[in-house]
Amino acid sequence: MPADPPSRLEPLEKGADGRRFSPSAARNREHIVAALEQMLPESGTCLEVAAGSGEHAALAAQRMPRWQWLATDRDDEALTSIEAWVQHVDLPNLKSFGCLDLNEAWSQATASINAVFASNLTHISPIETTAALFRGAAAHLERGGAVILYGPVFLPDRPRPESNVAFDAELRARAPSYGVRELGVIAALATKAGFASPVVREMPANNVMLNFGRR
């Protein structure tokens, strides 16, 4: 598999305590967590992969106290920020899961996991990374668990939003293996790993939330 260094599309403001602040997370985290509250059952454990600054995880843990939230990334800067957010919110249900590269074995994933969540992953990584996400989730999710993905996706039989078309071109110019994915491409990878067809929830700014239940 080709090397794929961690990618970041925006500068992150750094606080004095080590927390990073993402402009996109500031815009979307309320919408994302509200959708997760509706999609997920009352309690469980969620592994958030490619958690970036850790802002989504911090808010989710605050809003869903009956969920254990495990935040992970493979980027050192992100892991430092995640740990700083864990210390800042000081909640018993938020923990740093340490470094996790989706393309490698999830050797530390020994906890009971009921959901795997990833925000803005599929378009800024090779498609092989999305395939690895579903394979890893299939190996570690409890029965009835789900993979939930958030980000821009081209939906079938729907006009392509001009903003997403432009974003797709920008991503592919940056790296040919990046790009806004077709729903059918993501769904095929999920099916191969043993997941059902996704429940699609449209989100602000031409993004979607995809909920893939484990068969």
C-alpha cells in the first residue's frame, strides 16, 4: 500500500494548554453530535478514529454521558491535542485511545466497541484506508454495532453540489488518491466487510452522515 502521510486541509489554532482548535470542527461539531445522539442507542462505547483535534470527541462525551468515547488518530500533533482535550473536559467517559493507523492491525482494540465513528476521513485518504476502516471495525465491533461516517459524499441520482465538485477537484490536485467518494464505492467496501446498506442523513454544507449497521 502506498505511503500516505497524515493530511490536514486547514491550520489549527493552538491553545496554551496544548489543545488544537479546528475551524471546520467549530462549524460542524454541534450538528454532528446532535446527529450522533439520534443515531446511537442510549449507551455504549464509541471508537472515534482519525479524531483530529479531539473537539468532536470532547463535545460527544459531554452530551452523551452514558457513552464511553475513545478518541484516536495516527498524527502526533492530533494525539497531543486529543490528550489535552481529555484533560480539559475531565470526564470519566472520554479517553485517549493512543495512536491507531487504520491500515495496520488494531492491536490495542480490546475494549467492547459498539460504534466506530470517523469524520472527514474518506476524502482525504486513499480509498484503501476506508476499506481498512471497515475491515477493522468488522473485526472489533460488538453484535449490532455500526460504522458512522461524516463528510462530503456524492449521492446517486442526485445533482452534484457545485461546492463538492470544486472540492473534489482541489483534493485530486493535491493527491490523486484523494477525492469526494461516490456513495456506491463506500457502500461496496462496507458490504464486502459485512455491513448493511447505509442509512443516509443529509447534513449542512452538502455533507452527509452514513450509518452502516453490522450484519
